[in-house]
Amino acid sequence: MVTNHSPKDRTIEVCFSPALIDLFDTTDTIIVVIDVLRATSSICVAFEYGAKCIVPVATTAEALSYRSKGYLVGAERNGEMLEGFDMGNSPFSFMDEKIAGQSIALTTTNGTQAITAAKTRAPQVVIGSFLNLNALCDWLVAQDHNVLCLCSGWKNAFNLEDSLLAGAIVERLISEFSFSSNCDSAMASQHLYNISKKDIFGFLANSSHRKRLERLHIEKDVEYCLTPNQLNIIPVLKGDTLYNMAVLEEAATTK
Amino acid sequence: MVTNHSPKDRTIEVCFSPALIDLFDTTDTIIVVIDVLRATSSICVAFEYGAKCIVPVATTAEALSYRSKGYLVGAERNGEMLEGFDMGNSPFSFMDEKIAGQSIALTTTNGTQAITAAKTRAPQVVIGSFLNLNALCDWLVAQDHNVLCLCSGWKNAFNLEDSLLAGAIVERLISEFSFSSNCDSAMASQHLYNISKKDIFGFLANSSHRKRLERLHIEKDVEYCLTPNQLNIIPVLKGDTLYNMAVLEEAATTK
């Protein structure tokens, strides 16, 4: 990665769909993967509750294959937890003492696919949610690289909640830290965030995904996932596996 | 096409990039192709000035091959008119008496590619711009079909100006004519249009495409293309060729 940028040299961009990621130059870039409802929110919670690592996998069969290695297994499709798994995609299913010290294999409709799209394309991939918004932005500012927010969307289609979080990151990095942007998706996201930030839950009342989740009676999940700054966790991808960045860094220091 | 919908059964959706069009069900749908700066604006102007027909083609070589058939030929790449062509992509290059009665072959960076993406996917394809906004919406309302706004974007990336026009169409069809939408791109476009509509030119000051066009000194083009309701023209695709819908209908009546 190229280093020694001044803050003003750094750019922030937003990609609305994993299907569009190849339009972006990610050579010198940290990719923030976003799947607000609910994969990247739940991943942050899992590390808050002491998960050792999380392996994002594409298929339910692949997730189940990790059980024999002693992993907990999580799977969600179309919003619902699948039978035979230890957890689904609800952040509350990760708020459990059984998580501490455990390795988890996880597959979800959108989020894990976006992580897969990101991992071969950028030197560093981290996980964003409203829950870790400020912690993540502070860390991004302290790095020396451009930033691309990759919205998971819904089966490659644009969605509102992911673009709102991208907009919150854009707003903070541009307004407070002088990042620049020549990316229309970033500008659109920033505008959408600024008109919604006083009541994101209300703003999303008519969004396709909130309607989709309504039938599942998980309003509590949605409210929690849209609440900024609950956690000081930054999940980071190393190889094919997500770790709690703070734990990784502590291990490196004590070696 | 399925017919006899009540207005409330009809949906409006927005696709932010030709690369995402296959995510949409276009079976019973009119596609509105949008390339505000400047292809679809110029196409509307050409018909206002009496063009007989316009053939959108993919390559400059293909466009030139039409010259021997007596066509005028237009070509733009990266914002600039190419040497050896009769016109580029500026609406003002089509405001000319020489256009009347002529057939035109046209290739542009984004707009003609979006028309090509649309034509095999929907039973009816029409051309949208701010210039023909109200005429187009009135016509869409009088039809019996769903609507998909296809934004040409910039080389498949999201752009602001196309999404603002899409938002203007969504706003009118939903607010005034009870179309419904379960499409987050449509909702985002509608929000962006509503916060920008008092000064679209100013809102786009920092957009990537306005910056791109600045070096070409075509602010006059941009201002004109962002001015709603200058023309009562609806260009419509029949086979591979665009016609002025009013002229087509008149010809059908007088047969």
C-alpha cells in the first residue's frame, strides 16, 4: 500500500452493490463492508461478546462443514435463521455467553457475499455498522489510505439502510477530517444520511428491507442495528477469517 | 403486455446502472432511458427540430457506416465530439435546420449503451430528460404498465444527475398519480430530487460529471439540460430506431 498521504489527499468512495465493485480502483484502499440489517451489525456484536473469530462462507453446506472442527455455525437466508444452526442473523442471537472464545462459521444472504467480493480486491477489509460507527471512523482517520464503503445491498440491488451508514461515514470523514470525494454515490449517500439522521428508523419505514423484515417481527433487531455507537469493536479480515482488531493487536504486542 | 391495471396497481422502480438491469423484472414494464448530460436531452431536441429518426449505435465505426446511407452521424466520447462527425452530444448541435427530415446515427459514452441494454428487455422503451419531464409523465400515466427508470450513469457507475431526473419522475407518479414502489433506489432518488429541486444546477456543482464537463466549457449545455419542461417530445424505440412518438401516431392515424 502507498503511504504518507496527507489527510487531504485521501478519498472516500461508496459502492452501492457488490456487482459494481470492479468499477472502483481499490489498490490503495481500505474497504468497509456494510450490511446494516443485519450481518455486519451481528458480526460486531459477536466480537463484543468475545468471539475468537468468524469465517464468512458462501453456502449453508460450507458453514455446516465447520461444525466438525468445533465451530459454532450461523446461517440466514431471506431474513430467517435456518434449522440446524446455532444462530441466525439477529444481533441478539450473538449476545450470549456461549460465544466467548468460540470460532464461528457464518453465511448470510448478502453480507458474507460482500465480504467475499471485497477480500480479493483490497489490501485491507474491515466491517462497518451503525453500532461501531465512531470507533470505525476514528480508526479510518488514523490510517494512511483511501476508503471505499461497499454496501451489501439486497441480492446486488441498492438498499437504503446500507447507503445511509455509508453516508454517515462519508459525512464524518469529509466534514471533520478533510477527506475528499469525486464519487457521486458518496455524495448521494451523504445527502441521504443528512436528511435522515434525526430519525433513521422512521426514515426507513417504507424501505424495502424494513417491509421485508416486518413479517419476521424483528423490529427490535432493526431498532438496535440502527442505533449508532454501541460498540468499540472493529472486525478486520485476515486471510479468509474475521478477527477483533483490538485482540489481534494486543496479541502482536505481547509476542 | 398485461393490461387493465388500476393506477394503484402500477409500480415505479429505478435502476442506477445498466449493469444492474437484470435485477429487475421488466416483463410488463415501460423502460425510461435517462442520460441527462447529455444524450437523452439531445435526442429530445433532435426530434423537436424535426429529425425523422435516430439510430443509437455502439461504436463510432458503426455510426460512420450509416453516412453512405444518407444519415447524419453523431458521436461523443468522454464528453467530446469526435472529428469527422456532423454533431456531438450537445443539445445545441441538434438545434439546426439541417436536422429536419433527416435520419441520424448516434453513438455516445453512456446513453446509447443504456438504450441497447433496455431494448431487448422490455416491451416498450422511451427516452427521458428534464426537457420533456411533464410530457413524459403525462404519457406514462395514460399507459397501463409499470415503469422502470434506467439511469445510464457514467460507464456503469451511479451518477447524480440521472438519479435526480428519475426522482422527479418517481415524485410525480407516486405523489400525483398513486403509483406505488417497493424499490429503495426509487425512494432514494425521490428524496434526492426533493432536496435539490429548487436549484438542481447548484446541487450538482460538486457532482463528478459536472466537474468532468467543466474542462469542456459547456456550462450552457448543462444549464439547458437541467431545465424542466422545454419540449413536448417523447422519443420511442421501435426495433432498433428511435422516433418521435407524436409523428408515429399521426402517421398511423392518417393511414
